Amino acid sequence: MLDQEAQRKHLIELVTTRMPYGKYKGWNLCDLPEPYLSWYNAKGFPTGKMGTLLASIYEIKLNGLEYLLKPIKEAANRR
């Protein structure tokens, strides 16, 4: 189980990391459409950190928890 600081950093990564390849290259992971993430879920997420981040954003969107990212996204946009 991640501690609170690790969870906070993980959520920040979901907002600030950009998709490095594919149809949505350059998009922030938190902005990827749910059908694309569902396709990845069915196909299998890549290994490594990117796969973990994609799986996390998929679960967040699947469970309607995007509101958790909103304040982080707003703070990132103010910078």
C-alpha cells in the first residue's frame, strides 16, 4: 500500500505525464479518452511505469473518480 505522499506523487504524474506514442501522443494521461484506455485494458497495458500509469488512469475513469484529479490539474495549469 502506498503512503499518502506516494499516492499524491502518483496522482500528479497522471496529470503531468504525456502519452509518449500512439494515436494520442502528446496528450496528458488524465485526458486520454476512456474508450482508448478500455482498448488498452483489453489488449494489455505495457510493462513498466507507463503501463502502471495507464492502468491507474483507466481505473480512475472506470470508477468515476476523475474529480480527484481536478484540483491537481488546476494547480498544474496555474504554473
